[in-house]
Amino acid sequence: MKKLTTSVLAIVLTASFGLVSAQNTQDDTLQVNDIREIVVTGALGLKKRQDAVTSSNQVVNAAEITQANNPNPVLALTGKVSGLQINTTNTSVNSTARVVLRGPRSVSGNNQALVVIDGVISSLAIYQNLPPEIIENVNVIKGMQGAALYGEKGSNGVLIVTTKRGSKSEKLQFSLTNSVDFSSVYKLPYFQELYGQGWPGDAFDTTEYGGTTWTPYENSAWGPAYNSVLGGQSLYVGLPQANNQFLRETFSPKKDHVANFFKTGVLFQNGISVSAGGSDSYVFLSANRTQNDFVVENDQLKRNNFILKAGKKLGNFRIDGNVNYLDLSTSETSAGLYDQLLQTPTNVDIRKFRYSLPDASHSIYITNPYWTIDNERYNNKSRTFTGLINLEYNLNKNISFTYAGSVTSISSIAESYLNAFAYDRIYQGTGTYLDGHSPSDGTFAREPIVSSYYKSVGSGFRYYGDLMANFDYDLTDNINMRLNVGHNIQDNTSSTTQVGGTNLKIPGWYHITNVLNPDPFYKLDNGKSQVRSYAWFANLDLAYKDYLFLNSTFRYEKSSLISLNPRDIDGNALPFSNKPFAYYSVGASFIPTKAFENIKGKVLNYAKVSLSFSRVGNVQTIPVYGLDRVGAFPTGYPFGNLSSSLPTANFYAPDIEPEFYNSKEAGLQLGFFNDRITFDGSVYRNDTNNLITLVTTSSASGITGILNNIGDSRNEGFELDLGFTPIKSKNFEWKIRGSYTTYRTKILSLADGSDETPLNVISRPTVGIYAVVGEDFPMIKGTKYQRDPNGNIIVDRNGNPLTTSTLEVLGKVNPDYILGFSTSFKFKGITLSAVADYRTGNSFVPLSKELLAYAGHLEQTATFDRNQGYVVPNSVQLVNGQYVPNTTPVGDDASYFGTNEYFTNGNFRRVGEEHVIDGTAFKIREIALSYDIPKSVLRNTFVNSLTIGVYARNPIAIYAKSNRNYADPETATTSGNAAGLASTGQYPTIRNFGFNLNVTF
């Protein structure tokens, strides 16, 4: 032990990696199989050693995916792959994510990576619902050359997911997995705790307390200060209950007043698998159950997953099959729930209103969140069946034929309902201003909540098939050739039928026959679509003496997305058109340490250099039937409530072509001291031509915009991965891995005469996500404060800050760089692991800040005496041509009224600059501790292995100082490129603590 400690200390003090060799003992397990000799699954299921891979990739193994028992295997990749950015697009009970490799390349497309499961194209939705414990590994193909065989679908990189197969043992082996999570909300926004409920000049209590009045049913904190004469007193809170009596509460801030609404969620995951096999066969059966009782009451998820895999070799013929059945049901409340909660003043204990109706809630101006979770629900049930078959016939040792085919059938039923509430109560007997008033009268003007019911029935069917001829020849003693030639067919159909409307005749009966006012079908989500593509492809691999490798791919593809049924000016049909496109790539890798044995030694044990070029197209930016100008149903045309049909005002140019990505990449891999130190670096540039953007036209033409190939962009960056194993012995191993990722996409040109195109724009605050020529993409633009040469805000003579009349660049969505870090310690049967990352240089717009400002909960609204008005900090006025310090309060109103007006209706809520927040974040993603019960303890039992563990997910998050927990910078309102807006429909970050048990026998 003394020797171990001394050596580690020497490493730290001298920073000499060479001293690592001082750890070598006779028990050292340095001599292991070279991981680069391990065969990995690439595009189209083709397998090759890592030496022969000519494009950047990274394999995440089963242990890394399951170490913290994340029920979503997509989110389990977060922080573990350089160049991979995952944004949460839905933080509800069934969380979803956006997965982008190496940044965006398309303005109109969503830029998300392709998902391939067991050799065939699948979807992110199916992948995220796979039980993590059945996944063998995920090969993340970051370089475009490695994904070029998939054509346009692989243009944004690929996640190749391989599920587990049965063991080679003829004896049945059973595996049981169980985990229990406890989840809680984390990082709620900071609320000011100096002022409570109220509004200046409100009629409930006309007594002024520091320039304002107290109102027990306000959703805002524009009331008296807590240190006023009302502070600490037992006062009315909320509206009168059903018995016309008020609840009471001390007028003081309550700790965790919003967090108290959420409960501790419980997540159960249970699985059992059975496997058996032999030298030429295997079988694997798995059944898994996940049940998530979410942090929001009544929100639940239930997921059942069954998978059967089997394979058998019969002479020269081999067959592998895979059947997967997923049954998923969720129940969720309104996405606007969190928006309502953020309007809760700090003096309110919201739990007291659990059983109050909306007219007896803590505020008349919002709907009681508890009533919402009981009366507004979105229930979804889906069943997904996937069948996959792989056939292989070896004609001889050099020629084989393979077929990989799959069918996926999806059916879903989605129901939503909202119960009615009339707001027709007239308050009586309260002895307050409310007597004689109704929530629906002019004082409060609450509109009745109209009941509704909608039901959607969806179905989908997807076929995928690859037929390949494979040739494997040694052309000479030193040159090996592998050639794959094949044909691919893909067919995807979907159908949605929706019915529903408003006003339920019988309350609580949710059926279309109970709807009194059905919506017309053209207003509902009704549609049917089919997309089909086919392609010829070829893959060529050449290997020279096991140290020089060449890979080349070619794909010739047609897609129905760009099928055109043109007509002349008289409406006569013209010849059908569907132009095919060719995609190709070439890459090479060279292993100097195998080519020149003399450079391989105790220091450098491995070196690999790779280069590649790819040209791949993308038509996924064009929606189904995008080239057919469909009609719309505008209400009120030609007049009144009548409706007609008009062609859509935006459409795609009929001669549109795919966006083409030209990618260049170089990579370097090094191993030192028998891979105790490893380095993996890659640099790339992706040039996009034919960028599809919107071209605006004169509205007088009846066409507002045409989407066409006018634009170019450039995406470039590099990734560095460093692995370090300071200690490795028989009983103890310590591994460290770090990564550095940086990328940027710059818009080089857009439509003629256009410098920018908007992706998502909102009016309050005045801000949006844009593609701007010459700038990084996506970019945040909005209005700014006008400032003097010293950076001080300029105000007018009434103290109101001046803003720009045009939108200015305020920040960029993507980070400057991302640092990843992971470590693991293994001591005998104990394993401790952790994953963390840090990203900076990005900005985002949390819409919660604007809402908090309006409601008077924002900290900035309480950093001064509200009754003296608000003087914009560090502001100046222009007087006689000189900027002088400003002392005039906004609106030239030195009163509580003036303060209230500015933050609720003034420039503070509107100016974009005020609401663009630094997205810097450091997060510890996972911490896991497990213990393998020694074999000696289990020797006389039927148990082969037993592992127990504890873990945490998202235990620590540190945001930038300007982000007062407004939102997680990684949340997004969309799966597209406008990911810089974080709406109040997203719940706060959820963190989990749990324990697990794994048994095999």
C-alpha cells in the first residue's frame, strides 16, 4: 500500500506520465486484448475492426448505459460521447430529447441523428423506450463518411444500437434486474422574498401599505412589504372557500412555496431475461416493466417491453430473428401547469388549496393547479410491434448473400379532456369587497372554462429491407478486398383520424357522442401519408498488410419526397418526375505502429491516422407531399362563417433539389504505455450547398413565400478525447476520461437580397431564433437597450430606457465548447463511477423570467424601495449634448404605481436583451456505486452473480450567475433548430436517487 501511495503522489507532483510504469507489478493486468481488434457494427450491419474504421466513431458499452439506471437510453448517453449534444424537449413523465452530432448543418431540417437498431433504420421514439438493460452497445458514428451508406437519412450521423443476444452456454441462464428511483424537482427559480400578495390601487382593501394595497387573491407579489405593519400577521389568503370562509396564513415568505406543490416521484424498473445457446445457436427472451409515478400528482407512465431474439446456423445458411413488442401508456396534465405555479406569491402555501374549486383558489387570475391536474388530462396509449429477420447464405468461403428486413407496426390512441367550470358563483357573507361580486363580472372577467373532448387514432407501418451480395477475396498475399453490393427499399405509411369538440352534455363522460359542438374535420388532425424510397448501393473495403485500409461507398437513391406531378397552366398533367441522386464517400486509415514495428515500444504502443471525404444529400427538409401545393380551409372566406378552399400561401419550388453536404475529416488515435494513456482526435468541415431557405415574395401575388435551394453554410469543428489509467492492478483500477468538443455552423449565404431568415420569433420579449448571414447558426436576435460609449443604458427625459428599433444579435444557441469528464474506481468488487460535463459560450431565452417580472416575483423587482419608483441602474440621460447620470424614475413616476407599470407593461418585459441569459452550465450527470458479492459467498447457492448498487442522476447542476434558475439551459421548446427558447411548459430539472439489484443464476 505504501508503494501504491508513493507512486500516485509521484505522478501528481511530477506530472510525468512515464512514472505510471512504476505501478507495474506481477499482478498488473496490462496485457489485455487490444480494444481496436474488437469488431464493431457499422452502417448496414457491416462489421469491421476499429483499425479499419475510416471515420470518427465512439462505442458506448452496456455498463456505461446502465450504470445509473436511466430509464431513457437516449439520455443515458449524455456526457459520454464527444460531439454529441442532447437537449431535453419534454421534461414530462415521458421525457423526450433532441440528439444532434457535431452541430446543425441544415436551416430547415431538424439535424437529428439517425437511429438504427439491430441493423435496420428505426426511430428515436422507439430507441428511447427500449429497456436499457437489453442494449449491448451503441456505436455513435460521428463522421459522415461512416454513415454515407445510409444516404440522406444518415447525413446527420448515426446511432447504431445493438441489443443483446443469448449466451453460448447450453444451460439456461436467468437474469433479474430491479431498480427503484426517488425523484424530485431541482433548481426552481429564485423568487424575491420582500413583498407579498397585492396590487397598487386594488379595491379589496383600499388601505395603502407603503404605496400599495394588500389583496389576498392576487397572483402577483405587487403588494406590501413583509416588513410592513402587515408582516407576520395572520391574514386572509386566497378566495373564500365553499363555506364563504377565508383560509388564513401569516403574511411572510414560505420556504419552497412552489416546490411544495410537487411530490416525490417513484420510478420502478423490473426486468427478467432468459438466455441459452450453443456454438451455432442462441436464444434470448426479455420482459421488462417500467412504472413512473411522476413528481406531478396523477401523471404516470407504464411501459411493458418484450423482446425475443434467436439465431441458428444450418450448414451454409444462417437465420437470426428479433421480435419486439412495446406497450406504452401515459397520463399527463396540461403543459401550462408550471406557468400557473410560477405565478404563486411567496406568502401562499399552495397545498392548502388542494381541494378548492377554481373560484376558491389562491388566486382568481389563474386556474387552481390542483383543479387542473384533476380536470385536464392527456392520456395516450400506443403499441409498437417490430419484427426483424436477418438471413445469410454462404455460397462459398468468398461469396455470401444477406438479407436484413424489418416491419414496424404502430397503433396509438390519444384522448384529451377538459372539464367545465362556470365561474358563476356570487360571493356572499364574507364581509369583504367580494360580496355581491362574481368571478365572471367586470371586476375579474373570468371566462367560463368550456369542456372539451378529443380522440385521435393513429397507425403507422414501416418496412425496411436490405438485400446484399458480399464478396471477400484475398487479391494477393497482402491485399484483401471486401465488396458489398445491394439494394434497399423503405416504405413508411401513417394515418391519423381525430374527432372531438366542445361542450360535454354529461359531465365526466368522455366520448364523441357526448360532444354537443363537434369541430369540423378540416380543423382536426386528420391525414394520411406514405413515403417510399429505394436505392442501389455499394461498399468497398481494401486492406493492405493489416495496416492500411481504404473504404469507399456509393449510393444511388430515389425518394418520393421529391416526386412531382406537374401540371401546365391549364391544369393538364405533365410527365411525372422523380430525379435520383448519387451520394458517395471515400476514407482511408493507416496504422504506423503496425507498418513500422520499430516505432512501437513501451511508450508508443499504437497510432492510427485516418482521412475521409463524403458527399451526401438531404431531402428530409421537405415534408411529405411538400411539392404538391395543397389547399387550406380559411374560415370567413368567402364571407361570414362559410369556408372554402384556397391554395397554401407557402410552398416548395417544384425544381427543388436535396441539400448536399460535402464533408472532410481527419483523425488521429494514439496509445501510450500499453494504452494507459490514449488520445483520440478528429477535425472536420462540412460544407452545405443548396441550403433550403424561405424566399419571401410580394403578398399581392397571393404567395407569401417559396422554399427553394438558395443558401450555403459551413459546419466545422474538432473533438479531443483523452483517456488515462493512473492505476491498474489485480484488485484496483482507476480510469479517467476527458473530452473537448467545439463546433460552429456559419451561414455563408441565404436567399437573394436576404441577410437572415427567422426560425422562431416571439413578441414579448421581442426576441427570436434566426439564421443570419456571416454569423453562427442558430443565432438569437432581439431588441437591445441603447447605450452610451461607456455601456450605460440611455433613458429619455421620463426615465424610460430607450431601445433599438431593429433586432440585434444577442447571443448564439450552441456553446463555444463542451468539456466532458468521466471516472471510475474499481476495488475488488466495489465500483464507483461518475460522469460530468461543462459547456459555455451559449445563450438561451427562458420565458419564465418575463413571467416572473410581470407577477412581481423577479428578484430585480425587489432590489430597491418600490414606493420610490424605479431608476434604471447605471442609466444616463442626454442633456445639452452630454450624458449625465440619470435620477429620474421610469415614467417620471416616483411611486409604487410607476414601478408596477414598468415591470408589467413597460420595456422591461419587451426588450429582448433583458431576457437573453448565459447558458453556461456544469453538471454532474451520474454517480453510481455498486458492489459485486464475492463468488466465494455465492459458491453453495444457485446464484451465479449478485450486484447491489446506489446511484444518482443529475445530483448537481451549477448555472451561470445570470441564470437564477429560470430554466435548464438544455431544455428546448422544439426538436428543430429553434432550441434556444425555454418555455414555461417545461418542468424544472428532475434529479433522481435510487438503488438497484442485479442477479444472475
